[in-house]
Amino acid sequence: MKRKSTYPALVIHGGAWDIPDDAVDAHYRGIQKALKVGWAILKKGGSSVDAVEESIIILENDSTFDAGRGSFLNSLGEIELDASIMNGKTFRAGAVAAVKNIQNPISLSRLIMEKSEHILLTGLGANRFAKEHKVPFCKMEDLLLDRELQRWLKLQKEPDYSTKDAFRMKQRKLPSGTVGAVAMDKAGVICAGTSTGGTPNKYPGRVGDSPLIGCGTYADSSVGGVSTTGWGEAMIKVVMAKTVIDIMEQNGGDPEDAAKKGITILDKKAAGFGGVIVLNKKGHIGIAYNTPRMARAYITSAMKNPVIEVE
Ligand code: GLY
């Protein structure tokens, strides 16, 4: 049976990991607010690019998540952020990697998408572009949470700590609160975006999957959109976001099947952990993850109330 189109539609995530019991409520409230803000834009005819940017700004400003304020520190005790956004109609994309002193890297990514001839700017170049376009700078302290300082101090006493071990050996205990959103507006344009502080104690300059188009983010309005969360090195190995899009292009556009198959590939080929949100060209949604929990929320034009889940 053919399913009806259900757009506008919006799906967001706030990370896939072993979210502790005492953090479930904060994750729930954070994604609920982000979904509400993005949905209000789409419902009144706004663009999917606006909905994705504004939803992600809410999550970057919410210190519950590993994005913007509340991000993990790198091994030097600094905060370096990654983000990307892609417009599935124009195929234009913008991204920043290892950028410092910017509270909302998703907005800087959008500026790069719309006002530069490039896609990905890193570190000093990204800051220079931000300055030229009057993006406000913040102090590192504005992004820093005592929770993360304490985590960093603890890790300095564990010289053998590695992200790989934290993911593989320690029952997927590595915190991974990357955020993302995929939206389809009334005009049928799909946009996807992702933002993260990366992994705890990462090497300075380390870039994960989130700012890499095809790995953390992808949008093609003729197929669908994807945002990922989880262990970036593994996501990069299987080019996760584009892999899921390719599966959906071949399976008749089934987002649930594509999300599940994507996670199976991540697991089998890269021993990776994480989650994926998927939206197809009809506004149907798919979500899959292989971590104990994933914070995710969605709503479409066919639904009276949103689905918001952290289990
Ligand atoms: N998926 C986020 C990161 O590994 O940086």
C-alpha cells in the first residue's frame, strides 16, 4: 500500500549513548523544546533550513548536550566544535571543524553555506570568516560546564584512556551527546544539520563525522535527509549519512529499513556505536541506534502530538 505524504516534518536527536537515569529528564525537555521551536517554523510555512538551524541552536544553548555550551574538552582542556548543514534542494552545504569561541557553530555553518564558495572551514579560517560576517564570539568559559571540567580532570589521571576503548570495551559508556535535526518544509525541501563538541579528551584538531558531509549529515530532497550521532571515527569509516541515503534510494524510500541497515553496517564493518535519524522525501521518519538509549523526537503533518523518547 502506498503511504501518503506527511510533510512538513521534523525529526531531531540529542545523542545516542548510555544516557544516565538522572539525565533522562533534561534530555527529554531539551529535545521537546527544540522540536517545538523547529515545528513552529515549519507549520507557518517557514523553510527547512530555518527549522534545522533554530532547533539546533536550542540544543547548542542547552548544556545537557555535547554541542555548543556543555561540550567536552579536548586533551589540552580546550573546547573545539564541529557542525554542518546541507540544503537538499540546492545541494549546497556549510560546515565548521575544530572551531573555538563560537556558541552556535550551526549558524556559522549556515553562513558558510550561503555566503561562501566553500563547504568546510576549519579552526582559524572558520573564526576569520565568523569575524568578517559579524558572528558573535564567546569566551571559552561561556561554553564550559563544571561537569565537563571535572570529567576532563579525571581523564588526565588516566593516561591509557582512549575513545576506542571507552566505546568498545566499557559497555558503550562513552558519553556522546551530539545533536542534529532533519526537516522537510511545505515546499518539499529537505535540510539536515548536526552539531557536536566531539569526543571527551580528543586530540587537539581532531575532526569527527559531524562536519563531514556524507558522514554526519546529508540531504537530497529527491531521496531524504540524515543526521548521525555516536562514535565519529566509526561513522566516517562507513560514510554513514550517505550510506543510509543510498540504501533508501534503493529500497523504495523506506526510512526505517534504511536506518536499521545503516546501523547494522556501522556495527558489522566498523564495530561502531551510535544512532541515526532519517527523513524520506514523503516526510516519513526512520530512527535506529545500537546504544542503550537515544534522545530523539519527531512530528509530521499527519500527527496531532509529537513523539519524544529517550529510552
Ligand atoms: N559523532 C560525534 C563525534 O564523534 O565527533
